[in-house]
Amino acid sequence: MNNQPRILIIDDEEIVLTALEFRLLIALAQRKGRVQTRDALLTHVWEMNGDITTRTVDTHVRRLRKKLGDVADCIETLRGVGYRFADQR
């Protein structure tokens, strides 16, 4: 697994994401409009399986939103369920 930082460019501004933040963003964006449970994200992004109770996903989503700034609302929270990348048609 490559842990090199990733550069995201939004409105000509460079945003440095960790490899994990980038994988999280990609996992959500590839499933745009579809809810991703925390368990599904743990499996796809962190490659963790099983019944795991952790706030890791929530913590990383919060950090990712902070870095995304004005476009952070592209990641929606579905309370008690998970997250989804906004389907802005």
C-alpha cells in the first residue's frame, strides 16, 4: 500500500490528503449517491473485516471535510447509517 500524500486541486488550490483520506474520498465518490455504512468503508478503505466498533471512519471523515473546506458538504452524513458522496445532478 502506497502511503504517499496525494494532492487534490479544488478551485486552483492544492489540498494535501493523506493516502488514507484519499482512499476514503475515492471510495465515497465511486459510489456517488449511494450510502456507505461505516462497516463497508472499514472493509473498502481500511481493509478491516468483521464486527468492529470504532470511530475511525467518523474521525477521518471529519478531518477530510476540514481539508475540503467550502466543498465539504459533498460528503453527507446519514445519521446512524453512514456517509455518501452527494449526488448533485
